[in-house]
Amino acid sequence: MARIKDKYDIVIIGSGLGGLQCGYVLAKEGYKVCILEKNAQIGGNLQTFKRDRIKFDSGVHYVGGLEKGQPLYRYFKYFNLLNTISLEKLDEDGYDRISFSGDPVSYPHAQGFENFIQQLLVHFPNEEKGLRKYIEEIIQTCSHFELYNLDKTVSKGNEIDLFSISAKEVIESCTSNKKLQSVLAGSNMLYAGFGATAPFYIHALIINSYVNSSYKLGYSDQISTVLRKEIRAFGGEIHINAEVVSIQNNAKNIEHIELASGKTVGADIYISNIHPTLTFQMLQTESLRKANVNRMLNLKNTISAFIVYIKLKPESLAYCNYNRYHFYQNDVWNLHQYTEENWIKGIALFNSPEKSNPAFANSLTAMVYMKHEEVEQWSKTYNTTLSESNRDEMYVAFKEEKAQRVLTAIEEVVPDIRRHVETYYTATPLTQRDYIGSVDGGIYGIEHSYNNPLESFLSSNTKLSNLFLTGQNVVLHGVLGVTVGSMVTCQQILGKEYLMEKVMKASNG
């Protein structure tokens, strides 16, 4: 691997999707780009890991908006991803299935707006008016986002008004049917949607993309692999095991950064793809506005998760070409308000097919919410592929007890799940923190709230002239959200009109 140079045009801190996309755009435009990643694997939430000869996705399980002409399709075409990654279309009549304890029905979220309505009318025959209103609200809200739609003619509207609308209240305004309300909100684990805070625009942007079209990636690291290859072809550099530990700045700009190795690296422009709080912790803040610093150091983050990655016995459990969200009560908006006794109030399940026999699943991933405070006693320890701490036997016992409770919870969906399990692995909020770089293991970065939208809205600009932010905390999380965020960041450097023309030309060609 090439040695890290002393100076570049652009240095990007962190190799998550946003960092890689910014690296691609800017290297393609002729800038000398260097991406610095502290861990041994690039990709952030795109990372995968192997255990017992089986590969697991750590974060990204499916993507939306990939049919020709749809937003993610056009962006993927610009990034040269479409012909180089493997995709499987999820069930058109129910890419997501929502289910509840004591109710034998699994309610579908179908692809295509009309199909979405028709599939739910099977179960809610008197709710056509409400369902059509719901879809209209989604389409109308999404129409105001220029880069999401790659449409320069979009009428943006009043952003504060858009950001100040409750997802729960909009859904309740569409229908009084409590079960249908829960079904429409049933995939809110995709965005850590809580009733008291979740903005409707986030719900709308995410649901819209999946209803447009839903695809399972062969593996999420395909994206980072392609982007790495393209960046290097443009002359850009990506360095792993290169942790940035300090950012040296004055009141106006960054002067250089320092690595854990002691090396100093300079650039004309710096882009941080790591969490804004972690970015500001590395800055010399004495010369910066105290109010701005305090805000960035105290951003509220989304809840974390406990995840069980299950390797299934060969040809044991049938593969389901959809994802499952199962709730142990009808209240889907308050999964985070749990006690030790009722910890699992809802669970998300994702399965992957065997290569040799796709009729069967080779793995099952189960995700449930978990607060960071549950693992607080071990928070001074760090585990990565580069640096491993020996967490005590209590931690091992904690993970095992939680894993058994998750397996028991899965039994409502897969009654004999333990019979199919060959082995399993677990991830806690500390795992998310160590490998993804999220504060307190927050699974989707900072929390967005319709009650105070300006507090959680982050610009890609900072008060330092040559420091920009990107990643899931700018605009939105998820593959499409981060992609749009990377465009927002790059247009600060290249110019909005110029960049949009480039992307639109490439995506329409």
C-alpha cells in the first residue's frame, strides 16, 4: 500500500458510504483525494463479517428506489454500481410483512403505490379512502426534495413546516383504524421512529423509496468494493488502519490533522464522514463559538440495538423473500420504552438465501432495540479487529442471556427456530460504537424530532471554512439518504448546478 503523503487536495475522515461517495465524486473531478479509515475494513454500515464460512451484513439489508428512473437507480448509475453488484428483487406483493402477537395475519407492504393499496385492502376492505390519503401524503411530501428526486424544478416549500410534522399524527389523520395505523407504521425500526419525535418527512422518504421498488443486495460490501476500485482508478487513495486522533485548527480553518501513528497530514479541504460529535471532540475548540461547540458535542442520538446473527442448518428453514417486523403488542411507536421484564416489544427479521439452494435460508438476522445504558459498565473497553479488549465473563453472560431471549421472541414467527440454528453471534451497542463509530452505538446517527427540527438539522457546512460534514447525519440515514447527503456535501465544493448536471447526465445516459 502506498505511503500516506504529507498533503492532499482533499482528506476525508472515515470510509462509510458518504465518505466513499464524496471520494468518488471529487476524485473523478480531478482532486487528489485521500480517505482515512481507522478500522481494518472500509464501508461503515456496509461492512460484512464472516463466521463459520458464512457472510453476514452488519447493517444494510435491503435498498429501495432501484427501478430504472427511480432516485437510487440514477445515483447508482452515476457511481457505476448498477452493472457491478448483484441484486434480488423482494416480493412485489409484500417486501415487508408486519405481524402482531395473537394475530395470525402478516400484513404486507407491497411494491408499487396502487399495489400497496390493493394488498392492504384485502385485510382492510373499508379503508380505501384512508390508504389513498396516506399515499398522497407520502408522494406530496417527497416531491419537495430536490436532490432526492434529482429534479431541479422541484418546489422546496417551507422546510421548517415540512420538518415539523409528526409521522404518527399524519398516519392517524388518514385512518381511525388502530390496527391499520400500526401496520402503516410497522417498519419504523428502519428509522428508529418513536411516536413522540418521528417526523413524517423521514417516514415518507423511506417508505416512498421502498414502495417504489425493494431489492436485497447480494452483500452490502459490494458497494464499498466497487467504490474503492473506482476511487483508486481516478487516482484517489484509501488507507485503512489510519485513525485520525486530532484536528489542528484556528478560528477560521483546519491547518492539518494528526494520525494515531504520529503522522501529520494536510489538505486544502477536509470532509468528515464520522459522527459530528466525534469530529468536534478532535477539534481545538478554544477559538470556536462556545454555543456551536456545545451543540455539536451534545447531539441527541438514536437508540442502539442488540443483534443476533444466526447461521442456519443447511436446507433446514425455507427462505422468505421478504422482511418481517413483528410486534408483541399493538403499540408500535414506543418500542424504546421497555423494562427488563418486557424488553423485546418488537423485532425485525432479515434472512438470506443459500447459494446452492435458494429455496432455503442460510442465515437469519434479528434486531431489537437496546439502550446504551445496558452496557454502560463495559463502555471503557473497545473491541475491533485491530484492538481487542477482554470484556469480562459478565459481559459474555449478558450477551448469552439476551440472545436466548431473542431466540424465544423469534419463536412467535418461526415456532421451532432453535431446531434450525447451527450457531449464532451477537452484537451490542458497544459493537455498533466500535465498528461503526456511532456515539453510544446509535444505529441511525442523530435523532430527528418534529418538535424541534432545527436542533437536529445539520448542515454540511461548518463554522470552519475548509471543513465539511457528510454521512448519515447530513440529510438522512440509509443508502439513499446518505447518497443524497454526499451530494449535498460535494455541491459545496463543486457548485450545485454543476454537480446536478453531471449526475443527471450520467444517470440519463
